[in-house]
Amino acid sequence: MRKLSAASALACFGLSLFVVGAFAKPAPSPTKLTINAYAEGVYGYVTGAKQSCLANRKIVVYRQLGARRDPATDRKVAVDKASLVDGDYRYAVATDTSDRFYAVAAATKGCAAAQSGSVLGISVAAPGGPSGTPVCSPYTAEGPSQVCSLQRPGVEWGISYDFPSKGTRACDISKSDYSCDGNAGGPFPFGDASIGGRNAVTMSWRPGTNGFKEVTVVTGGGSGYGSSRMEARLPGPGSADLYVDKWAVTTDSGATAEFFTPNLPGQRAGEPGGPLYLNFEGGKGAFGLGAEVHIKGFLYVKR
């Protein structure tokens, strides 16, 4: 039997490594899973570099029974598939209890498994909203709550805008592209000024994509402590559904706190997890050239 030289043996060994490496399976694409609570359940987002690991990804929500998350012993609550909503893949399931929950995405072909952290569910004490919900402020993000209310206790509307008559054009949301200046009232700095009293406000809108109006609201000039800037969408001039993509406020330290509405399925305007409720009344003031605007609902903290 012919013996291989040392060089030949090394060459064969190198070739075998190349062959093994050539047929080695690529590492599964990592996936990140988040979870948040709203009054009727939990929701979250699936993110990652590979789109095929996100669309229709099966998400299982568990009720955590012990001090640690354990899918083998914890109780399965519900299953949902991640779907594309406003550019992100989201899941949502109903729970309506104050237990602790977390979500799991099992590994699939080419996609790594993922598990969220745990979150405490929000119970509903009354039709008005979740119990213990703080009023929205620049400091909401510093506390444990991820949801806040624009309504002060005993007040129907959270935010009020008064746009007095100005110029010859009416301040009317039915106009395609317009801007109104006035005064704002409500929780600071979404409405009131830092020293009390009504803040200066500018509300603008213009045509957006898919028939939506893009709406911008700026209070206090939009920069510095006591200011806020809202970027939102409205399905049409007669709609009450104000979808808030970002409502940024400046704290006394100069930092920025951001809020949004998750617009969850089944949640109506003004309900926790739903869009804000917008009531725009044009034709107010002298000669019907002004407007009164009222907003209520719940905002969520962007973390």
C-alpha cells in the first residue's frame, strides 16, 4: 500500500477542512422580541436583519407563574403572528389582567429563537381607562408606567386648542394644506405653559400618503423646556382617529421624552392602546374663521 507523503497528507487534511467548511450551515439570523402592556392585553415588535424571520412569525405569549420565565412550566395565554403595521412587525394578544407576561418566538429555518423580557399587565378599573395611570408629563418616562393619560381627573378633554379668527381664510381641517396659530390648554407641556396658563400652539396639516393627512402640533415654540412637538396622521377631515407617530417633549435637563400611540387592533379612538380622539370644530370665532380643537386619550412612552 502506497504511503502519502507528509505534504500530501497535509494537503488532503486542508481539502477536507475546506469541504466541511463549504457545507457548514450558516448561523441562524438573530431576532429581537419586545413586549408592552395596554389595558386589554400585551403587544410587541419583532425586529431583525432578515425580513423572512419577521413576517408571519409565530409569537406565543405566556403568563409567568414564578420568579423566572420558563416556557416549559408557565401557562400559554395566546398565539399571534407578527404582521406589518406602520413599517414594523407587531403582534398583539388580549389578556386583560394584571399578571406578568412574556413572549417567545421559537426557532424556525434560518431564524434564531427569541424571548422578550416580562411585563406587568394593566388591569382596567373603570371604563375611563387603566387604574393608576399618571397624567402625561415630561417626567412620565422616569417612572415605571409606560402609559399616561392626557385627561386630568374629572376632566373630559385632555388638550384644548383655541384658534381665533385670523386673516381671511377659515381655520378648517377640510382644507388641503393649512396652519393655525392659537393657545393651548391641558397637561404641561402638551397644553399649558411651564409658568401656568395657556401655551402658544401651532397646528399644521398637509396631504400625506394613502389618503392620510399629516398633522403637526407645536407648543411653546417646539424647542426648549416647556415645549412639545407632535407628528401624527389623520385618515381624513371627518375622522376622530389621530395616530400619533411621535410626540416629543423637552425636560428641564434638556433631554427629550417621546410618546406615541400603538394603535392596537380593536382599540377605538381615545381608548388605551388606540389612537387619540380628535374633535376639530371649525367655523368658530368672529366671522367663523377660527376653530376649537379638543383631544383626549392615552399616550405610550417610547423607550
